[in-house]
Amino acid sequence: MAKIEDIVKQIEELNVLEVSELVKMLEDKFGVSAAAPVAVAAAPAAGESAEAEEKSAYNVVITNAGDKKINVIKAIRSIKPDLGLKEAKDLTDSLPATVAENVKADDAKEMKATLEEAGATVELQ
């Protein structure tokens, strides 16, 4: 148990981009996907149309930055490294804000997971 606690402490010291890289490395190494639980949560409800199930491109929209706004800004910058700090902050100040448009379903779900992990509320439209 002490080994696990040491690993958790080391992970706590990483920034969002480093954690993202760690997740990717673990996924590749062990052939697993951290996005699998998100895919279940993002499945359309029974009342929604079949058209929503066939959708191949999504817009990733932040509806609430939560109380850990700095983490959300870091997550936005990890998703869109071309944005500067001010632009990422402006996105979180002008909610709802579209982070990415016409993104493949898998990429959109991964972005949603990253933003939700940082504390944001996200919709895929």
C-alpha cells in the first residue's frame, strides 16, 4: 500500500499535460482506455433520435468552469496548445464557450474527459 501512496504523491506533483502524457503511456503499455467510462456516460438517452447516435463530429462546449478554474484553464491549454494563457482564461470567463468544433467522436470524448477531470462541466453538441 505504501508503494501506491508514493505513486499517488508523485502524480499529484505533475501538471495537466504531464498527467495526460502519463495516461496515454499507460493506455499504450497495458492496452486499456481511460475514456471507456466516459463513452458510457455520453451515450444518448433512449428518447433521443438515431441521428444523434450516428453523429461523427462534435463541438466540445464548456458550460461551467467549476470552482477549480485554474485547472480548467490548464486543461484547455493542453487540448489547444496554440492558445495563450489569456485566451484560455477568456474562454472560461465567457461561458458557455466552444473549445473545439467538428471534432471526431473519440477525440471529443477524450477532450470532455480531460476538462471534466479538471472540474469543468462539458457538453458534446
